[in-house]
Amino acid sequence: MSGINYAEKIPNNVDLSGDRTLQRALEHWQPNYLKWWQDMGPEASQTLDVYLRTAISVQADGWANFGYVKMPDYRWGIFLAPQTGDRKMHFGENLGKDVWQEAPGEHRANLRRIIVTQGDTEPASVEQQRHLGHTAPSLYDLRNLFQVNVEEGRHLWAMVYLLHRYFGRDGREEADALLQRNSGSQDSPRILGAFNEKTPDWLAFYMFTYFTDRDGKFQLSALAESGFDPLARTTKFMLTEEAHHMFVGESGISRIVQRTADVMKELQTEDPAVLRAAGVIDLPTIQRYLNFHYSVTIDLFGADQSSNAAIFYSSGLKGRYEEGKRTDDHQLKDQTYRVLEVVDGKFRETEVPMLNALNEVLRDDFIHDSVAGVGRWNKVLDKRGVSFRLKVPHKAFNRKVGTLAGIKVSPEGDVLTEEQWKAHENEWLPTAEDRAFVASLMGRVVEPGKFANWISAPVIGINRQPVNFEYVRFN
């Protein structure tokens, strides 16, 4: 079924009414979700009418409907991409066999772990961003924030459905726990470190949606290859929504860079102090935010050598990014991959079995994709005659996970002593002063078509609406 049944209490295209036990279990979970949304979702947003898109189909040519919705009334639901009847395993030891429609017993624990880890990131980002509505630079941006938030909420529903449907009591308990952990909590933090960081301002939000949601793209793409067909179909549709989140990040940074470059040209200066006094974010500060969010995000891919990654691949649970486009044997038993290590204060590449290096393969795919977007920001600077160039730091910079964890490395890739690192850390990572300055610029702008001084207007609006459209209505 490609259409979505909105007549049911929980919208879905999985014939939920045909499984009364599952339906009752999810309807029991639903009030807990709504309470979580009320307590931990976007602050002071419950009564606003927001111009949101809602999935009405899972077909690529017409899946979304736009209209005003109060977010607590948003129809979160369960949507899987259409099933392909003859789909086969296309990687791992089960290559060529039929995909699984039920969770195989021998892989049940690993599958549950994968689903829980992915599911935990979805509400975490909503929690991280819950205060941002108070300081939105425009109605356009406020609407985009809320769109990201409701879709992350729906992605949580996607994982909760899998847990309830395929993992029995264990799955139900895990689904409950997804609402009990909270981002940054001392007692029950989110599973992955990046999702316990604060997102205190809109520059951080755009960096998060550019880099960290891009991690989501690569993780979901790898899961969309899974031999567990319900997971593959679920994540395939999630990717349709994830694209907008990355657009919000890339276009947001681009608009900040454009505004800063325009003021640099107008004032004929590159002096950060002068630019800050003019109410825009200087490029070195943007670079420091980039360094932080990039380094935190690449840690999300895990250790550079991982026996779990090898097991997930060989078992057919999680593939590589665009697995079907690769031309090797899709089993990788004799393949190797180069990973970095530091020996005697210098980097050295070491060949290791590719099966054990699949986290690093995915990380390198992410890095390649990220660099392309940063290049587009630099074109904005180039067009305005600004020589400064934004760039991603070295892969080993500010790492907390894997072989490179804790090694002091400059953004250019020089291995440093502790003293050298401390002498330059404030040049490379956001300082308390940087964050205080960016925070000082944050103030809510709610007049249609008006934008805060530190960011340019977008070229076009959402869903072909004008930029000065009333994207959020205050009652």
C-alpha cells in the first residue's frame, strides 16, 4: 500500500488495524509520546499554526501535503516504502537469498541494538533544539525548525513500530526507554555523545542539520540496504524526509556566510571585531563552529576498526552507502582498507581487513559529501570577492572515538603536544566568548518577510510560497 490511512488513530500504511494486539500496544505508547512532546518538544509552540508538510503517500512523486497544523495535532504515523516482492540479499554471507520479513533469531539482539541506537537519536535532536524557537531569525526559519522537529518525531515512530512489531516485550521496553532518556541528562543521557551536546543558537543548529543530519543520511542509507526488509523499507522513506533537514543546514550556513560577506564588502574590512560590532558573525567564528560540529559528527561513525561493523555487514543487517552501485564482490572477505594511526608522532596508513573498517568506509563517504557542501559555501565568498575559505579540519582533529581519540592534532593535520594544543585551542574551537557573542545576536523576528541582521533572506520560499509568506501564525 503506497497511500496512508489517516482515518486511523495512528496514520499508517502497514495495515495496523489488521493486528489488533500491535495496534493496542502502539495506542498505549502514543499518549506517552505526546506527553514527551509536550514536556521536551519545542517550547511555547503548542498553540501556533505552522505551515508544515505531512506525508500522504510514500511515492516519490507526490508524498507530501502542505498546510497549517498545530504541532501537537500533527499526524505522526508509520510509513514504509513499498515492498519489492522479489528483493534478495545483495551483500554479506547470505548474498542472493531472500530478504527477511521477520527478525531472524540469531540476529535479533544485533538488530534490536541497531534500531534502538538509531531511534535514540531522533527524539534527542528535538530535545537539543527545543529552546531555539524563542530566537528564530525569521518566520521562514522558525517554520523550518518546526518541520525538522516533527519529522524527527516521526522518525522516532518509525523505529518504535519496528521494536513493537518485531521484538515482543523486549521491543516494547526499549520503546518506552526511548522516551525516558533525555539529551544531556546526568542520570539517563542519550546513547551517542553528539546527541548530548547543547544546540544553544542558530549557528549551531545549522551546523547540526548540515553535519549531524548528514550522518543520519549515511547511517539510514546503510540501513536501507539491510536484509531485514522492514528496516530497509522504513529507512528508505525516512531518507525522503531527511533531505530537507540537510537543506536547512546547508542553506542556513550559506545565508549566514552571504550576509557576513556582504557586510565585509560594504565596510571594506575582514576585522572580526568590526564585523561583530556591525552585528554579523565573523568568518573565523563560523570556522570554529564548523570544526566543532564536524569533529563531533565524524565520531558518530564509531571506531575505525570494529568487529561489530564486520558482523553487521556479513550478517546482512547493515550495508555500505550505495551498496548496489559498488562493483566488488559484496562480501569483502579478501578486501582491505587503509586506516590512519599515529606512530612516533606521525600519521601512518595501515591496511586492515575492510570488513573491520566499514565504519571508516562510511565515515570517508560522509567526509567526501561534507567537503562538497563546504565548497558551495566558499563559492558564496568567491562571488563576493572574499578570499577567506571555510574548510573541514583533518579527520584526526578533536576526536574522542577510535584509534585517533585523544591525540592532539591541528586542523591542518599536524600532530601536537598537549602544550601546543592548549596554546591554539581557542583559535580552532568555539570559545565561551564566541558562544556568548553569537547568543547576543539571537532575537526572535516574527514579522513576515523580515530577517535578523546576521542572516540573508532565502532566494525562494517553501513550497513555492513567497519569502514573506506567513509561515507561522501566532494566536
